[in-house]
Amino acid sequence: MTTTTSQTGSASAWPAEPEPTGKRRRAKKRSPYPMWFYLPAAIIYGALFVVPTFASFYFSLTRWTIFDSQFIGLDNFRTFFSEPYLFESLINTIIFATITSGMKVVLGLLIAVFLSSQIIARGYLRSVVFFPVLVSAVGIGVTFSVLMDPFDGLINKVLAVFGIEGPGWLTDPNLALISVALTDVWRGVGIAVLIYIAGIVAIPQEYFEAAKVDGASATKAFWNITLPLMRPATTTVIILSLIGGLRSFDLIWTMTRGGPGFSSDVLASVVYKQYQAGFYGLSTAGNVVLFVLVAAIIIPLFWFLNRKEVDR
């Protein structure tokens, strides 16, 4: 009797076998409670992005007005790709995106490193750099159109003081697109600086202290510590600036309207001109082409940059 009791007691005192981790995770996933947090965002995302995107794909295959639509298949795309200046606008789009994104990465990193050092009025200078981001693109476009006027513009007047004849920044076909790109860099570099400053602040100071103990100069610390650890921030800046550059319209339209001639036309301005002319289906097809172009460039680039980051 005693033996039976002891065996029973020892069996009841034996700790229960822990439940496998996978089962616990599956049990958590079955809980419907967290999914409710996704529902409002999913509704907003679906209403503002998914539905308009699929609607655009459909209406690009139609000849439509506000009150009527007629399905015409791929005719809009054939007409769009037969535009005489489409290839030039595509090249301008890629050039504009490359210039703006490249300069934002380089200038944003250099300015962020400078504004992260121990300098006087650091907070004020950060505000000054970020301020153009808060101003509307139309306001900046009008302002720089006046400043870059070839006859009465302030920029050429300043150059004339030093005996330099200023060019037609927005009237020369060889300079118009570059002039708008430089204006876009001035306007948008503040976002890049903000992202880079956040990345620099997140770097542990122990790395810099160890480099200083080893006798590394500020330049070597930048190349061997700051630059490699800023790779996630650089990826973010490249992706955001490229998307903005490929889709850019408001600044270009305000400053040059695609001119002189078609020298600064980009895909977005071509689409808008078609919309102005009343070819709504054709302009919708152009928007779909622009969407596919951005996706075809950004998705592989994003995958490549993140893959390199993981490999490191």
C-alpha cells in the first residue's frame, strides 16, 4: 500500500512536458484579436490604392468620359507608344531621376555628417536644411523660375557682377532639365539629411571611441564605420528619391511645362498633356505605363540592395 502511494505521489509530482514552441505559436496565430488592428489600415489601403490601381488598368483599355466608357482593348497603348516624343520623355525621366537621387544621396550624407558633429547652432542649421521640404513644389517652382530668368533673374545678375554672362537656365534646351533637377535636389535633400541623421545617431559611440584609441583619423572613421553602418539609410534614400524622381511632375510643369520644345518633358508631363487634350483613356494608359516603369526599376533594385545588406 505504501509503495503504491509513493508511486502515485511521484507520478503526480513529475513536471508536465512543456508544450512545443511551434504549437504555442500556432495557437497565438489562431487568435482573431490582433487581426482587427489590421482591418482599418487594410480598408484604407484598399480604397485608396488597390481599387484605384485596378480601375486604372481597366480604364486604360477603354475610351472613357465621366459618363460613358467603351472597351477598345490595347488601342490606347498602341497610340501612346506611337507618340513621336515618347522615347525622349522616357530618357528625360531616367536622367532626371538619376541626377536627383544621386545628388540627394551624396549631399544628404555629407550634410548629415556635418550636422551631426559638434558645431554651433546645429539645431538651427538642421531646421534650415529641412525647411524647403515644407514648402509646396508649385511655390518653389515659381520662385526659381523668377530667380533663373535669363534677363532679370537674380542668379544671372549676380554672375554679371563677376563678369560672367549667365545662361538661359530654363530657356536653353541643354540646361532646362538639369536646372529643374538641381531645384528638386535643393527642395528634397532635407528628407535625405533627416534619414541619414537618424542613422548616424543610431550608431553606437563605442565604435568611434575604439577607432580613436587605435589612432584612426576622422576620414578613416567615416569610411570604415559611418559609411558601412549607414547602408540601410542609404537604401531608403535611394529608393525614395528614385520613386520621387521617376514620378516627378509638379516642379517640372511649374518651371518649364516640358519645354523649351520637348527638352524637359518627362512621362508624367506627357500623360498630363494627353489628359488636357481630352484623351482620358490614353492618359490612363500612360499612367499604367509609368506605374509599370517605376515598379520594374524599384522592385529589383530594392531586392538587390537589401540582399547585399543581408549578405554583409
